[in-house]
Amino acid sequence: MTSNDTTPPTTAPAEPTTAPAALTLRFPFRTAAGAPVSVLTPRRLKVRDMKQAQRDAKTASEVELAAIALACGLTPEDLDDMDMADYEDLQDRFRQMRVPSAG
């Protein structure tokens, strides 16, 4: 950096320190392998996760399903028997994690 350069250095924002909250399902289900699921704790996704979801899917809705499954440590097939009301709650949670909070 020269003395005439007034451009501030680029820094990445700090990663949130709060852990994602667990989502207790109203209608527990079983994964494709038969494991019971009554609570999901989706993690924040990285760019590499979205790239993987896009590689694994053909449509926009499949990309979202693959990304949500990745965030929960599941496969898209694991979510097949999830109740739609719980899935919509999970979609809302997923979208909230993607949008930075104002403040």
C-alpha cells in the first residue's frame, strides 16, 4: 500500500457467534434409512454447499431441497416423508439464515 492509496483493507465480517436454534418438528418423521427425526438444527451453509446442491439438482426447487438437506446433515431423500408444515418452517429458517439481520 502506498501513501497515496486511501482504499481501506478488505476484511470479512465476523462469523455469527450464536449457534443456530433447533427446530422441534410438529410431525416427527423417519429418514430414508428409517432413523427417527423429531428435531433439526440446520447449520449455516457455505458457498461450497450451494455449489454441491446445484451440482446435485436439476431445478430450483431441487437446489433448495438439496441445500436444506445439507444444512441439516441429511439427504434430499431423507426429507421425502417430512410433513409439509414442518418443511415450510424449515424453509423459513433457512431463508432467515441467508439474509443478514439489520442492526
